[in-house]
Amino acid sequence: MPIAAGCGPLVSLAVSSADAIGPDLKRSAVPPAVMAGAATEGRFVEISGDDIIAPGPKGESSLMPRRDAGKAEQNRRSPSASEYQALAEFRYLLRQFLAFSKAAAQESGLTTQQHQALLAIKGFGGKAGLTIGEIAERLLVRHHSAVELVDRLVAMGLARRAIDPADRRRVRVLLVAKAEARLRDLSAAHLAELRAAKPALIELLSRLKEA
């Protein structure tokens, strides 16, 4: 599958602070009009800043052990010049990865949100799939936005809904063969980029000092 040129080797784990989420989520100050993708029933599904949710205070969540606030404040020190540089380089390379990922998804006929949804279902749900609530959690969007996103994936023939055999009151979202094939090509391209970036990522992280 052709991948957009000009992105270069990238340094990023496909996991960012957005993946560390828990019940203490709060609305984040995200610019409005982040598009979720193509039209549903003649209208575009738009995910705005109000739909996107972020981790709790200081990026902490129930998935991460909380440190004592007083101790953290006491041990905090000003970053060194090299640490500022390393952080800036990481953010720059992360944006390169996100630009690459967006271009690759578009070439595959998907929006970024649709690609992320397919990956979440495959990576976290496996053969059992995910519920709408789990998809909303993994994509950091509100429930109604996840519903519209899944509606679009079903309309595109990439996903299907199925009753959970363990709890017939619950509906799970599963990938179909068409989505599996498309996601396989996209994931192979993303993994190749990450493997190429591995030495640079290790070097970058080695420059960070323990707080």
C-alpha cells in the first residue's frame, strides 16, 4: 500500500497520554471541529472539542499509580536545557507520526477516527470486539460520538454489531473481513515506521534524567 511521502522516520509509540484514561475524565481544551469522518444519513459526523475527553489532573488516571501530591511538589525541579530539547524533539516527531498516520489512513479510504476505531476494536477487543462505551473510552470521545462513528463503519461495511453471548443486554462491535484486510495493511505500514524509529526513540529517551 502506498504511503504518503515526506513523513520520514518517526518517533512515537502509538500510545500517548490519551491512552491513560480512567473514571476521573474531564473535558479537555481541544480546538473545535475535529472531524470524525464521512457522512451519516446525508450529514457529516463532527467531533468537536466538547466531544473529546482527556485524563484527569496532571495526566493521571486510574490506570496509573498516583503519587503523593506533596512529595511530587517537593521533588519537582526545573527541566534542564537538554530535557527541554528532548521534549520538543519528541513532540515534533510525534506530530510527524500523526501526520503520517492521517495520510496513510486517507489513502486507505478512512479518516483518522475510523482507523483508530478499527485498531482499538482489533487491538483491545480481539475476536470478542468492543462495546460502544469501550470504543468511546479508547478514542477519548463521548458516547454519542462513538455511536455515530460505529454507525458509519457499519454503513461502510467495515464493522457489524452483535449481541454479547455472555450478556444479551449488551451489544459488541466486531470487525468484518474487509476491515481486517484494510487494517492489516495500515498496521504493517505503521509498524515499519516505528521499527525504523526505534534507535532514535531509544537515544531520545536516554537523554532524559530521572526527576
